[in-house]
Amino acid sequence: MTVIKWQTLKNVAKTGVIRISLGKNPNTGKYEYISKSGFARKSDAKNHAEMVERQIRNGEYIAPSTHTFNYVADEWINHYSRNAKVSSVRAREKAIYHAKQQFGNRSIQTITKRDYQAFVDDISTRFSVRTFYLVICDNASCCHVFIVCHLITFLITL
């Protein structure tokens, strides 16, 4: 069941809010909901609610992730290290170190293409061309992690 209502935010403008019931969680016995706000028109809210309900019915809905960049990077390194040489893993860890310094505890959903481009620009100005190539291009560790992050974010926003 979907509920669509309007609320006023800080006396500025009304915005649409949807609340979709997922039913009872079998583990906790509590009802679970999906909420989304910021719709300018009722038709936008209704269309989004219908899309999410369709995804739920088809089993395609993926709940938003709260994983941080550090968590995803560490998981990727652990997965990568299963089939790679120790020296390759060490090189990847050194490359990812810079990205972890930049994005650390940020949620992967909050990292945008603009943030990543700013990171690449910053690395290119702080380090030599060779180091930049090793960190960003050669072993592509950060790129792999960012691809994973953006894939997860893409799947969440479908």
C-alpha cells in the first residue's frame, strides 16, 4: 500500500512524500516501509511509487546501502587478494590508500562523478605523472572500487 501526502518544508514550498509498505519483516515481526520525499508534483510521486512497487513485485528492488567507501574498498581488496600475488595486492592497497584518505567514511551513495573527478585532479597536481599513472591508471584499483560503488548506486536508483 502506498501513501502520498504533502508537507511544507521550512515554510518555503510543499513537497510530495511517498511511503510504501513492504509488509512485515519475518525476522523482527515489525512492519517495514520505504519513504521518499522531494516530489514537486503528485504525478511524479505516483509514478515513482508505481515504479518501486513494480520492482518489489518482480523481486528487483534493492534497498539503499549505507556502506562507506572504506568498507567497499576493504571488501574489494579482500576479494581481489584471494587470486592475486602478494605484490599485486600490496600495489592495489597503496593505490587505494589515497582514495581512502579522500573518501574514507563517506557513504558510497554520496560520492558523485564530480567528487571522483576532483580526486583525480587533486592527485594529478600533488604527484608526479608516474605516480598519478600508478594510482589512477596503471593498476586501476581506485577505478575498480569506484566502478563497484557506482554499480551499487545505479542498482539502488533503478
